[in-house]
Amino acid sequence: MTERRYFQASLALPLVVPLVIGLGTFLTSSELIGGFAAIFIFSLVLGGIPYLVFVAGALLWSRNRPASAIRRLSYVAPLLFVIVTAVLSFMALFFGIPLREIVMFVAVFSVYALVFGYLYVFIVNYPHEDFLAHQSDT
């Protein structure tokens, strides 16, 4: 897999991980795993559609970009995702959702998205950086 494809494929991680963990919940009856899985399922339910919009934009942007540019995008991706989520959330005004509720949702979800988003950034970039460091040593 090329470095470029690695970073493009890593965009699926926030969708795949909650699905796998949710599926794992059905395979076990542990309350601890169920509670842990609920957090990930919650992220998928609330952030799934905005994340798909973000991923579509990121993939379109990355089509002819070098791997280094896509890697740099990965470091700001959680912030960009929060912006996409906020913009889409404010569209709920057209459906009669009060502004106060939208602002509260965006504030709470933004913290959640940034914490988990940067966890994914670490999971994707640390092995990549570690692998590249070892490649340059040999």
C-alpha cells in the first residue's frame, strides 16, 4: 500500500472502529464492553453523516495531492470535521430546532469529536512515523 493510500484509507477508521466494536457487543454480554461500545456507537449515530460529508470532501481534495500533503491534512482533520459538523448542525434551524439546542450540541459534540479525532490521528500517524523512521535507518 502506498503512503498516499494509507492516509486515504485511514479516513475510514472512525467509521469502521465503531461498527466493529458494536458488532463485538453482540458477541459478548459484558456490561463493561457494552458501555464502552455505547460511546463508539454514539459517535457513529451522531457524527456519521457529517463525517461522511467530511470524508467525501477530504478524498476529493486528496485526489492528486502528494502523501505529505495528505499527512498534514490528517493533523487538522479533527478541527475540519468539527467545522463541517457545526455547519451541518446549524442547518437544523430550518427544521425548527432552537438555536440554543444546536449550540449546546455543537459545543458538546466538538469536545467529543476532538478527543476521539486526535486519538485516531495518533493511531494513524504514530505507526506511520515509526515505520518511516525505521525505513530511513536501514
